[in-house]
Amino acid sequence: MDDKKSFEEWMRIILSRFDKIDKTLDQMNKLKDCFEGDTLLDNHDLCKLLGVTKRTIARYRQKKLLPFYTYDNGRVYYKASEVEQFMQKKGKTQTGGAS
């Protein structure tokens, strides 16, 4: 009997985690719809893309160099199209300053 109870408890835990993942995916899909279907990046994605630290990303936000959006859970997101514009401007500034 204990094995059966243990199995049932583990199944409840696993199913609750699947429910949590499902809810997170639903929120992400809703977020994408809210932002005109633009791909959304989080801090981790942006750090990898730009090759910078989270602190550098925070400085970009503070200086209003990079538009960002927050959602109910407090997480920060960036539109891929706006990140692309930021990268183009940043690249032009660096190239322009070196000449």
C-alpha cells in the first residue's frame, strides 16, 4: 500500500509541474500576441545575443538605450525588432566613433 501511495503522490507532483509548465507557455504565447507577434527575448537571451552581462543590460535599461517591457510576474522582456534596432545603432556609434 505504501508503494501505491508513494506512486500516486509522485504522479500528483509530476502532473502539477506539467500544469505549471503549461501555464507558463500559455503566458508566453499571450505575451507574444500582446506585442504584435514580435519575438520576445528575456535577459538571459539578450545577454547571450549581445555577449554582455546582466548588469550591462540593466545599465542599458537605466540609460533608456533599450526599450523593455515587464509582465505580471515582474520579468523583463525585449522585442526582437527593437533589439535589432539597438544593435544597429550601437554598431554605427562604435564605427562612427572609431573613424
